[in-house]
Amino acid sequence: MRKFLISIALASTVVSVAPAAAQYRSHNAAAVWNRGGPSRPAINELLRDLQRAEYGIDRSVRRRAISQREAIGLHREANRIESQLSRASRNGISGREFASLRVQVNRLEQRLRIERNDRDGRRY
């Protein structure tokens, strides 16, 4: 009888601890998923900057600050960045991938500013 009671006590202890262990494990899995990666607001800001750059390209074409040929190249670069972001986000974006995309968006914005101000015969 004593062995029976000990085995029941042991079984009830295991059953009561299992849900807590499962909860702890799922909490750690969420932390591992985002290890070293950017936060969601940082990714949203990157997307906003990319959309802002594309809008700036369209606006510059309408104002005739850049040519259609320049706009096509800038749009091609923006689409390439967007597809890289889409590919990288399938398995979660690492910090290194995010930094690379951030640099590419900054270069796109810089290239747009340069194309607007190059005065290659279309303005004035």
C-alpha cells in the first residue's frame, strides 16, 4: 500500500509540473525567434521609408526633376529592396539582414536626392 501511495504522489507531481514546463518552453521559443533581430516597429519604419522613397520618385517625375529613365532605375532598385525584404522575412529577419536593408534604403534615398539635384539640362 505504501508503494502505491508513493507512486500516486509522484505521478500527481509530474502531472502538475508538466503544464508549467510547457508554458516556460513556449515563452523561451518566442525569445529565440527574435534573437538578434529587429523589433517590429523598426521593420515598419523601414517599410515606411521605402514607400516614402517610391513616392518621392513619382513626385520627382511629375515635377520633371528627374527623367523617366532615372525613375525607372530608381524604381527597379526599390523593387529589388522590397523583394529582398520579403525573402528575408519568411524565416525572420536577422540583425545583419536588417542592417543591410537599412543601408540599401538609405542609399536609394541618397541616390534620389542626387538625381534631383544633378541639373542635367531639364530644369531652368
